[in-house]
Amino acid sequence: MKNKSILLHQLSTEELEQLIGKSIKNGISQLHKEQLIKNFNEELLTREETCKFLKIDSSTLWSWTNRGKVKAYGIGARRYYKRSELLECLTLLKK
């Protein structure tokens, strides 16, 4: 079993502060990256953006929405699609 201990008596106060600061900065940076990815995936796309994203025609999107293959969210006459849900709708094809 490996011993993963830090001997604090060999570190100065400044070295300990730098070590903790670096660790916190790395943690915050990783959390920020994860949040950006989450926000990107939860982005709402318009019908036009969705068609470009999936590389399909608007009539295909309309058909898929009516058949329940993709979920649409609306405000008035506007329809929006969540990027994350569009990615979930994709299925692996057998060769």
C-alpha cells in the first residue's frame, strides 16, 4: 500500500499557501469547464438551427416532432429544441 501523506513540517507557510492555491485553482478551472459543457448541451436551438445541427430539412424535423422522435418546446408559435435531447435521440446503427 502506498503512503500518500504530505509532510507539513518540511514546508514553509508560503509553500503551503502556494500548494493549496494551485490545488484550488485547478479545481475551479475543472468545474468551470464542466459548467461550460453543461450549458452548451442545454442550449435551446431554433428550428433553423436544429435543422443545420442535424443536417436535415425542416419537413423532416416537423415529421420527427409530430411522431415524437424529438421533443419541441414552444413559446407562442416559436419552437425550440434542446441540444442535449437531440444528441440523446441519435441511435447507434448496426453494421
